[in-house]
Amino acid sequence: MNNSPTTHHLPHTLLVTGGAGFIGSNFIRYILNEHSDWQIINLDKLTYAGNLENLEDVKDNPRYHFVKGDIADRKLVDALFSGEYFAANSLTPNTQDLIPNTQDLTPNTQDLTPNTQDLTPNTFLQVSTDEVYGSTEKGKFIEQSPLSPNSPYAASKAAADLLCHAYWKTYQLPVIITRCSNNLGPFQFPEKFIPLAVTNALENKSIPIYGDGSNVRDWIYVADHCRALDFALQKGEPGEIYNIAANQEKTNLELVYKLLNIMHEPQSLVTFVTDRPGHDRRYALDASKITTQLGWKPTYSFEEALTTTINWYVDHEHWWRKIKSGEYAEYYQRMYPQR
Ligand code: DAU
């Protein structure tokens, strides 16, 4: 089977929410490169992990539009769905001036569902996570496994998945849900394990490992995830759920030793620290549905993905130093004050 998706319906405009984060920015870059006739609207509230520097290289692309705003801002989301916003402002999109005041509401997937039939999108892709299944010592989760989230974050993702499913059942909103395992790659916020370990090693600082380091995560390179999302968008069936994973389980300790080995840094940098509350033991996904039904498969081995990621952080010291030092947060406070 061909490992690139063929189009059966072209959603020429994608509204990506949270596109200035790690996976969102990689996805936007991927789509702009892969589909020369697609345009993207990126709606992002620019909270702590949203970073416009992640999209510096595409910001002048005429097929890319950034809107600072909140998905809980109903009027704004409706305007974006209907295309009004861009019809009115496509030539001089000064998004700062055009964004109405937003209330600081907790973002809610329900807010993203259009409120009239004519504004229904071709596809509503809910990008979810393996965390919704909870933790398992043995075996792998399939799409029908019960949801059993253990953290408030995972519970909110599970709730969003259920809400999406309900919109499909009740209103036939063409929802597709994807659930992916842990991602690694460029532009991941340096509070996460891999970028934290790489940048700490570069700064000759210790690397904190929660508990005894035997928790297991299943890793996938972010570009493989983005390709899988493209497959789901183009070939997925409304109402269906697709797990996405590359079958690359590692304990945290195995991972950090491999990383230090590639970087020629000593294992003595590893420091065991108190475990995180509610730390799930093991995530593991069975991704055979997307492979057999949609023809997607991962292309990066774990070693390739890790080496590429490490090299990216080595080459982009300016990017992560700004974040780690807090300089970036101050800059955005100045540029985008809450009104
Ligand atoms: O795909 C699963 C999840 O992956 C997603 O739902 C989340 O949105 C995403 O942030 C990520 O969550 P994790 O908590 O698994 O990722 P993190 O990189 O924080 O941690 C990976 C593992 O490393 C986890 O077992 C905790 C451990 N860890 C993490 C940090 C930051 C440490 O041992 N030390 C650390 O300092």
C-alpha cells in the first residue's frame, strides 16, 4: 500500500487550534509543505507553551494566517468557520486589532463546534492522546479499550473525546479522533522529558528522573504523527478513532542513557528525584487499525528520531535558551498584553 495519503476530499482551509505549540507547529509546517493548495488558519491563545517563534519560517507564507484568540470566543470561532474573518481581512490581517476581547475561559472542545448547519466543516479532527486509556502493565490499548484517565489533564482529554463522539452521534458532525503516543522532535517545550534532558546535558546540569526510571513510554517522531494526522484527515472515516504509535517502548532510564550516549555525555548527570504524583507506569498503543485500514506507517526509527531531535536542540540553542531563561515569556507579555 502507498504510504502517502491520496485525497478523496480536499479541506482547502484548515483551522488549526493551538498551532503555535510543539505538535501544532510541526503539523502546520508539514501541511504547508505537503499540500501546495491548502491554506491554514492558526488560532492560538499563546499561553505559556504557544510560541510564534516555532513558526517563524512560515509566517510570511500567503497560505498561512495567524489569529491570536481563544477557542472559547464563540463569535471569533464562528467568523473563522464561515470565512468571514478572512474575506474581510485577507489582505491586511492585523490580527491584533481584529481580535475582540476574550474572556479567560477554560478552553472547551464544545466551543469549537459550529452552531449552524451551514458552518459544518468537512472534518473535525480531534487530536487526542494515549493518556486517555490510563496505564497498563501488560498488552496494548486498542481503540475500543475503556477510557480510564488518571490525571486531570488526561481526564479533560477523555471528556473532549466523548463530547466529540456525542456530536457525531447526535448532529453527525464529521468527527475523527486520533490518539497518539509520546512525541519527540523539534520545537518541543523544554519542560518535557527529552528536550529537558538534552538541554540540561548541554548546560552540564543534572537530569531529573522521576522515581526509579522504570516507567515506560512509547515514542514516535513528531513528523510521523503529523503524517498520520494527514492520513486521518484524508482517508479516515467520520465517527472513527485511530490510535497512532510507532511501537517503540522505552523505560525512561533506557531512554536517557541512550540519549547521553549519543551526546557523549556521562551517565553521572542522571539524578533520581521524587516521583510525580499519579505518574502513569506504562503507555502502550496498538496502532494496527490506522496501518491496515488507512495505510499509514511510521518512517523514523527511534535512534534516527532521537539523533535528529538532539541535533536540532544543539543547533537551536537560541530558541530554547530564551524559553528557559524566561525572556520569551516577558516578550509576549509586552507584545500581546491581555485586553
Ligand atoms: O502522549 C502521552 C503524553 O505525552 C501526552 O498526553 C502529553 O500531552 C505529553 O505532554 C506527554 O506527557 P508525559 O507526561 O508522558 O511527557 P513527559 O515528557 O513530561 O514525560 C515523559 C516521561 O518522563 C514520563 O514517564 C515522566 C518522565 N519524566 C519527565 C520529566 C519532565 C522524568 O522522569 N523526569 C522529568 O524531569
